[in-house]
Amino acid sequence: MSTALDRAAGSTGAAELPPPVARRRTFAIISHPDAGKTTLTEKLLLFGGAIQLAGAVKARGDQRRAHSDWMKVERERGISVATSVMTFDYGDCTFNLLDTPGHEDFSEDTYRTLTAVDSAVMVIDAAKGIEAQTRKLFEVCRLRDVPIITFINKMDREAQDSFELLQEIEETLALEVTPASWPIGMGRQFRGCYDLLRDRLILLERSKGERPDEGEACDGLEDPKLDALLPDHAVAQLREEVEMARGLCPSFEFDRYREGTQTPVYFGSAINNFGVRELLDGIAAFAPPPRPQPAAEREVAASDKKVAGFVFKIQANMDPKHRDRIAFVRLASGHFKRGMKLKQVRTGKQLAIHNPVLFLARDRELAEEAWAGDVIGIPNHGVLHLGDTLTEGEELHFRGLPAFAPELLQKVRPIDPLKAKHLGRALEQLAQEGAARVFKPMIGADWIVGVVGGLQFDVLADRIRTEYDVPVIFEATQYYTARWVEADEPAKLKAFIDRNKANLAEDHEGFPVFMARNAWHLQDGQDGAPDVRFLATREPV
Ligand code: GDP
């Protein structure tokens, strides 16, 4: 009898893709801080044979905890060029794991990274259930129907009741859940899991080395093997609970998972390396190979022959003395080779890509070639902007995530007034990188900086000081929110701008933005200009 895994493997939709593309799985882990993302990443890399980096990830986790919050962010930023993408092989697949910054006060960076993945793993702390950030990140995944596999971590600790956890996921996220494995006990009594998709008993052996063994194949839950391997009460409980779970939850449906409406749930303990192999097998079998990416002109299939990709992240280099940046490009199609000339659609320029970087698990190295689904890093001096599309000549504009209106706005000024110009340049670069929104009011000389999480102000102040040598102060403003404004008729927009100069600013690309002082002011502005649209998000140009 074929198992759910075999059936899914036969229908991964990969048949028409070139083999190197079909075996790629580009994904991210979404979680609330402390749920175990770093630990799980380390264990995933262990399976990929990248043991050295696994150590590095661990050290990073430890260092992070030793620092204050924003130092932690800074620290991550400093080393994340190397770890933003981790590529490793396991089984027949090549995995590209994209790191989403793990701090509580996330930025747009995190959102944008999710535009570059084909699926996600949602890690949940078994004692805490769904937490605030898991939920936010989940909503971003949902915007793009990103399929999600759930890993309930820390089963070796006192956990919430498994049924309650499943119900919580289902209710808070409005997402159908189906258990892929079922835990046997929890906390100190946690003995392992029964793999519901492959009918295997997998026992936790705390004293064993890094890799747990294959588990014991069973002929269903009634197999007497279970009675031999587990104490009576544990077997009885397992049988009863699985029967209940099967009665309460729908069975795994590959198509529903792929549409993003159902999530298979694995239970495990990352720190004990337990459940990680099953999770990886699950990603390999179910998670989509590179998905078609939406562009304004058409959908770009991963099987398309010509190279096309988009910049989803820009990272200042590790060395603050050098201004070079790495643009992270997700390839949507084609077979990229080093030295290729690609067209930057925004400017029409041809760029010869001589030194692209691939992020193999151990280290980064020159990318001689890359396929749809891969992420390459392109060092540049600010030529590449967020949202840029690169092609072999075609006029394409990928639809990334729109820019979000910032939720917090502050004024920034240099401590030394003579450095105003330097500050302007720094802000422009940071805005291009996507580290902040920067607004220049049409009247006056201030710079207004907008972010989605308050911690970003500290990080920015630190970066502007260390990377641009301009100590700055952030100050409260009267602004409550910002809205991009546009109109179908340029004359109407111009008339609006002329009438409202005192309330308008330009973003770093020169687009007009209405700066509202409060909700009433925003409403009043909108009511007074029926021909003008006020937008909380702006599509990338
Ligand atoms: P992150 O903030 O999501 O990256 O979480 P970390 O991986 O840094 O883990 C947070 C804390 O939980 C660390 O102290 C880990 O050692 C611990 N931890 C991670 N996984 C497990 C697990 O399976 N069981 C237990 N008991 N602790 C875990």
C-alpha cells in the first residue's frame, strides 16, 4: 500500500520542471522568538551535513542572548550576510532555507523574505501555543497562499494538551490542521512519536548521538510491536488518542496543503533532534518546488528557460567601512551562470554579474551557476534596489510585497548640524536597502523616518553613527501615519499637492506622501479630495 508520502511525492507538480529545479525547496521558518527556530535550523543543517555551520548557528544563538535587545539585532545583522540563506542537501532535495530575522521587533525585511520562499515551516512552542509574532508572520504567508508545515517544538517539556494545541492553531489562524505525527507522552514522559503518514514508531533516545535511528516500521497502530516497545498504558493512550485525532481532524490532503488551507503538524523536540528527520522528509515530499512568481506582465514559471529574478533584500556588508552591499536575488526562472549579463528593468541597464555569491551551508562561495528557486547574492555599490527585477532582456516587473505604510514616525537630526548632508545620503541608502521609510516634508528641512517596529529606531541610530559617522537623535513628531497619494489624472494630483504642501512629504523615490497628524486629519484629507487615492501600501515600481 502506498503511503501518504509516496502519493504526495508522485504529485509534487515537479514533473515539468528541469530536474535541478524540481528538487529545490526554498523555505523559511516562521516563529515567535524563543520557540526554537535557531535550534531547529541547526539540526536541519546537521542533516544536511553542514555540521560546522550548525555550530556557528548555535554560537550565534548564545551570543544573542548575552546582549541587550538591539545589540542582538545588530549582531544578527552583522553576521546575517553569511546566514541569510542556508543551502543544504538532504535526500534527493536541495534546500534553501531563508533566514527571517528572529527578534521580536521585526521589520519589513522579515515580510519581504517571505516573498522569496515557496513554503514555510511554522515552529510553535508546545507550552505557549500560537504567539503574537507567529501570527503576524502567518498572515503574511497567507497573503501569498504560502503552504505551511507546522512543527510543535519542546515536547520534552511540560506542554499543552495536544488536542488543545491543534484546536488553537485551527481557531486562531483559521487553518485546517491534520496531525502528521502523534506524540507519546510529554515532558519527562515524552517517549517519541507515532508517524501517522508512514506508520512508524519513532522513539526518543535521549542518550543517542546526533542522528536518531530510522524508527520501527509498524503495521498500523494495532501492531503487537507497539506493545513490545512501549509500556501498556502508553500504548493504550496512543491508540485512544490517535483514534480520537483521526475522528476529529481531516486526513492529510496534499492539495489543501499546497493551497495553504491545511497544515500537517509534526510534534518534536528540536534540541533532542527529535522529529527533525520526519519534518525534513515532509518538506521534501510535500513542499512545493519553485512556484510560479507573479509579475505585472505575466506569471513567470520556474520552468521558463530565461533567467528572471527579483531583489528581495539588501544587506550592507559586514565591514562597515566599505559601502558595498549585497543584493539578494531570488531566481524565479532559468539557469543562471556566472558572468551572465542581466538587464535591470527599472533602469534598462545591463549588469554583468561577475561575482555572485551562493550561500552554501558552510560558507559563502562564488556561484558558478544557480537555478530557479535559488538565491544569489550580488555585491554592488547601491545600483540594485529593493524590488528590482533582473532579466535576460524581457520587460518584467515582479510583484513583491507592497511597501507598508510605517506604523511609527520620528524626526531624525544630526547632533552636528553641519552633517545634515551626510545624514541625507545615509538615509537615502538605508531607505533603498529597505531598513526604513524616509520622508522629506515638502516644507521645512526635517527628515522623517518611519518604521514598523520601535526597536528599529535604535538600530538605525547605531548604523548611521557607525557606518556613516553621523551621530543622530530621533525625536517624537506630531505625525500619526503616512499614506501614499495618487490620482488617475496628473493635474488633479498636482492640484491636491499644491493645496496641501504643508501636509505632504516625498519618500526616497520622490513619491508624494500625505503625513497625517491623527485619524481625523487623515479622514479629513481624504474627504476633501475624492479624486485622490490614499494608499497604506505601495506596489513596488
Ligand atoms: P529562537 O529564538 O526561536 O531561535 O529559539 P532558540 O532556538 O534560540 O531556542 C530558545 C530556547 O529554547 C533555547 O534555550 C533552546 O535551547 C531552547 N529549546 C529549543 N528547542 C528546545 C526543545 O526541543 N526542548 C527544550 N526543552 N528546549 C528547547
